[in-house]
Amino acid sequence: MKTAGHSEATTRRGLELTPFRGLRYDPDRVGSLASVTSPPYDVVVRPDGLHHLQSADPHNIVRLILPQAGTPSARTEQAADTLRRWLAEGILVADPDPGLYVYEQRDGDGMLQRGIIGTLRVTEPAEGVVLPHEDVMPPVVADRAALMRATRANLEPLLLTYRGDGAPAPGTADGPGVGTAAGAGAGTAAEVIERTASRPPLLATTTEDGFRHRLWSITDPVDLARVQGDLAGRQALIADGHHRWATYRRLRLEHPSPSPWDYGLVLLVDTVRYPLRVRAIHRLLHGLPVADALRAVRGLFRVRRLDAPLPEALAALADASCAGNAFLLAGDGAFHLLDRPDPRLLARTVPADRPAAWRSLDATVLHAALLEHVWRIPEDSPAHIAYIHDTAATVEKAERDGGTAVLMHPVREEVVRDLARQGVTMPRKSTSFGPKPASGLVLRALEV
């Protein structure tokens, strides 16, 4: 399916984005909007980040997306009870009219990202409308499905990207300047987004990470039709939220159509106008000391010890990644650069029935060669491995717990998109696209 042009829209269904009545915090009932927001559920670094967010405000969204109780069923019931109570008390209030929501993020370095939040028709990968690029872990999907069933809500939007027809937006790294809607054609989603963002927002807040967030609603029928018509011939790539999209698919199949479960909450970003940052997701191997990890790879990788600070070690990793697979191990007070894997190791461990671009991915080599065959670490066992977005936090946890941090170099977006279009999924947690939408700014209750 093409990402530009609209002739196929009449013969093949593309992105179907629909308005909804967003649930939003009443700013008069909470300490501040910033204090009730959270990163997406899988970015919160437990337990430190969780406890910090819980103490920031008694109504922080983390109490819904990561409820704490003794059993899984108790956790989901707690989230459902909390949501019902907040609705009854007016902590969360539904907007009066259905709409789509323009969402903007800025950081202190001048980065600008805008996208549009709505409910998207849930499709299967074979339809070629929403493209996954990573595998998922069934226990996580089951956990998210139980939470959504109990709350009957989409508590945080997924991050999807699509390729529009325009030019990079003003104020982005590739854009020409600030203050206009250059490159946004009349009648396109981009034009509606930029025009809407010139108005006073529904809300504005700055979170403690320095990001400034603004939100607007689009309720005008003409503008809604323009956005929907522009998206109707396009396809999207899942940038962040594979487990939640898989959850949407599971729940849609559980409920006869038509039903509210036919749609799920998403943020769509045009990466022609607003290119996303792509970062790596690192691994923390519990119970595997660095000395044991290094001993096991002796003769299979070149290993160099780096007595350098983290930024210099990451620079060395980036240089080594230009020539092939490379990883940084940490946890013993130093960094150890692994590169130049033995071709014989790769030949006997990496599946040969996939495209060359997949076989050469660092995540492929890590999971197929190192985790499975060398270190014997089950990739889906939380007791053995954790997936962490923050580089420094991964190193600190490894040093504190006596485990091994495996630091990765990020994959380019074009590689991700090309593999997704071929229907090839990458190993789980291969990429971290961002900036990710803050959770807690707008929610969706299925009954509203």
C-alpha cells in the first residue's frame, strides 16, 4: 500500500481515525497537570520512578496504568475502582463534544513535534494499514488486556508514524524556520494541525523532564473531514506501543463488531514534517555478573575494556557499530566493548531464512547468538532480563545489583520501516522512538 496519494482509498481501507470525547483532568482538582502525568507504562523504571510518580500527586495517572496490588486480578480491579472514583468525583471529566486532538511537545533544545490523537480502526497486520516492526511478549499483552477489560478504557495513546506529502515543518531539525506552516498543503491533515496549533490551547504544562506539552481539540466538521480524508490513503508504522496494539487486536476479536473495541487510542505523527528520534532499548541481565558474561564470550567477540565515562563509551560503541555488530557491557565499574563477532557463531545461531537487514541487526545477534546460545538467558523471563530505555539507569542498576548491562546502538528509522513493509518483525524491544506522548493528558473511556 502506498503512503502517498489517495487513489487506493476507494479500493482499500487505510487509516480510519475517528473523533472521541476525551477524558481530561480538571486542573482545579489536581495539584498541577504536570504532577498527574507519567511516561508510558513501560518506560517507568520500577520501583524508583513508580514511587516518585505516586508521591507526586494522589491522582497521578500511574495509579491507573501501573496499579500496585498483591495479585494481577487485584491490580486490575484496583485500577477500575480508581477510575470510577475519579470520574464520580470529577477528577477526570469528559469533553463536551467528540473531537480529534492536536498534541505538541517541545524540549529545551528546540525540538518540536506535533501530531494528532484520535481513535483508530484496529486492523490486522495482513491488511497492511498499521505495520508492526517488533515481536511482543504474550504475558505483557495479557496484562494490558486485563487492565483494559477492567477499566473499559484506553488509558494512554500509542505512538504511530506515517509519511505525509509535505516538507519538514518549520522549527524542526530539517525545517526552514519558525512561525509558519510552510509545506502544509491546503486541506491536508498537516494544514489543519498547524492552523489549530496557532490558537490558544486547551491545556499547557511543562513536565519535570523539561518537555512542554500543549493540547488542542478539533471539532469543526470540515476540519475533521479534511484530516480523515488525508489519512484514508495512508499506512502507519507502530513507533511505540506494540503490546498495546496487540492488546487492541485481541480485545477487538473478543467483542462482536460493531463495538467500541473496534477502535483504539493513538497519536499519529507525520515523520516527514516531524522526524522522530530513534534510541536503543538496553538490556539488564539479572544474576549474570560481568566477569561471567565476558568469560563466556571469550574467543567469540573482540573484547576491549574502556576506562572512560559513559558518553565516551557510547561514542566508541557508535564508531564500532558502523563496521558491524557491537555492544557495551557494564556493571563492574568499567565498560567493555564487544565487536567483530566470529562469523561461525553467527552462521550457526542466526536464522538464515530472513532478509540480510534482519540478520545483521544488533538485536538479532544479541538475542539469537548471545542470549540464547552463549549466556542461556530466556528473553521473556522478567526474573532474568529487564528492558530499560534510560542508559544511565541501566548501568546504575547493573552496578547496584551485580548484573550485566548490555547497551545497544539505535537502529535507523528507514531500516525499521523497510523491514516492516516486508512483513518482517524485529526482535522485541529493538527500538525506542520518541519523544513519546505523556500519559495522562487525554484518555478514552469506551462508554463516553
